[in-house]
Amino acid sequence: MTQRFLVTGGAGYVGSHLVAALIAEGAEVVVIDDLRQGHRAAITPPAELIVGDLADPAARAAPSLPSSISRRFPWSAKAWPIRYAISARMSAMASP
């Protein structure tokens, strides 16, 4: 049975190398990336790219988003809790 992986931030430097390695092992890979720091050309075919942000309900509802995955790799900078905490604090400080 083919393993299916979801890589957030898979169009960035580290994530794209992970995607290439998974593809080389014969895995099915879906990448979610908003391409703010990543690049479409970094995605190794036949990995599928969903351009979007997991914070966006439309991206989470994409028909190609795997309903069952073997593992999720959070390489998106936003996927790391410290980034969320810093972002939320900065937003709160900027609010009147």
C-alpha cells in the first residue's frame, strides 16, 4: 500500500527536499504552501501542490487534500507554535 503524506510548507527549501525524498521512495505527496516564501518550481512531480494556507477554510476543504494520510510534516513556518504565539502577540500589540 502506498503511503500518503501531507507536507505543509513543502515549496520552501527544507520542505521541498523532504518532498523529493518521499517521492523518490514511491510515496504520494500533497503539498500545501501559500508560496509567500516557497516556489512552485521547487515541488518535485508528481507531488500535488495546493496553493493556500491551512488557516484558510477553503484550503482545508480542497478536494485533493488527503482524507487519510500516513503522516503530516509541518514545514510551514506558521505551523510552528512559537511563530503563532509571536504573530498573535504582535497583532494584539498593534490593535487599538
